[in-house]
Amino acid sequence: MGLRLIKPAREEKDEANWSQRLQQFNGRQLVPPASLDLLLDLPPVPREVQLCHAWSSWDRSPNMCQPEASTVSRELTVRRKPAPDSTDCVRGNVGYRRGLHAWRVHWSPGQRGSHAAVGVGTARAPLRQDGYRVLLGGEDGESWGWELGANRLYRGGRAWRRFPEVPGEPLLVPETFLVVLDCDGGTLSFLVDGVYLGVAFDGLKGKTLYPMVSCVWGNASITLTYLNTLDSK
């Protein structure tokens, strides 16, 4: 079985809502690149490979740690400690410079708070700042982030645009979604409930980029599951 898993009825309904909102605005359903279709049809990488591509145990804010509870996903999960007036990040173990890569993020909406961002960053992107903010997409230009609550993209130290660009209220991003980094094309994209949202960021070619999240919610647990890759031709 490939990466296109059968979804329960509730998720199928959510997918329909996303599709309808996007189609209403764009006039059509966005079509993912053929290479992404091919990647998503591949079987997931083995568990030991997923562990190699999991969150780093050292390249993270001091307020980020591994969960204490013993679960199947414990080694793929990071937990933010309760810490006042702090924004905290973690990087993945592996940085990507070539090829097409996809990973799944599991982050409960009830554990996100006001500034929950997902994206990528270089090895120089900061991992902690005082205050509550979207730390990904900072002024240093070393990271790029999608803030989940307001559906806003952040780059260069400012909120850039809504993503996806749909009328009305922001769409509720469910607890599980996919991140796709095309190093050869220099783009970062997202899929939610099987719906391809299109390119969020471009201009990333030639950079070594790591999966990253930015979090302010105490005891939030965020799981990174690496899915697969297509090598450069």
C-alpha cells in the first residue's frame, strides 16, 4: 500500500469542505505535480529511516523535549515544556538540498495556541525568542512558515498572505497534514486531507533546509513522520 491511505468518513467530509472552498475561489481544483503523485504512491520508508529523519534531540530550544509517556510515536514526537513568555522551535535531524521530500505532521488543534507555525529553515534559523510570536519566517530570512490558526504565510519577518487564499474565515487545519519540499524546484507545498493546496513558498533552490515548527503552547506534542523521497534525475 502506498501513502494514499483510506480515510474515515469524518476526514472525507473535511476533505470535501476544503475542496469546495478552494474550488469556489480558484474555479478549479489544483492539480499536484506528477512527481508528487508518484511520490505519494510509494510505500512509506521503514521505521528505522523515519527515526533518522525525526526531530533532532539536540538542535532545538531548551523548552523542547521528548515526551515522557511511552507511545508508538514517542521517538518521532517533540513536546514543548510549559514556559511563559517564550516561543520555541525544533529542527529535524536531516537537512535536504536535492530531491523531492514529503513528511507528515501531527499536531492537535487544541495544542496550538496563538502562534503555531510549520515550515522549513536553514541550520542558522533561531530556535527560541522571548515573547509569543511566529518565529518561522523571521527577519533573518533563514526560515519560512505557515501559521496554522490564521492560515498566514510568514517570510522575511512579516505576515505575507493567506494560504490558501479563500474568502471568509480561515480554514481549520486538521491534526494531520503533509509538507512537501521540492529542493530541485525550490518550493514548499502542503496537502490537507488529501487536498493539494499549491505552492506556499518558492525561491528555496540551493538551500539546505530542515523541517521546523514554532510553538508557544505548553505541553503541546508535535509528531514528524518522514514518508519518502524522489531523488533528482
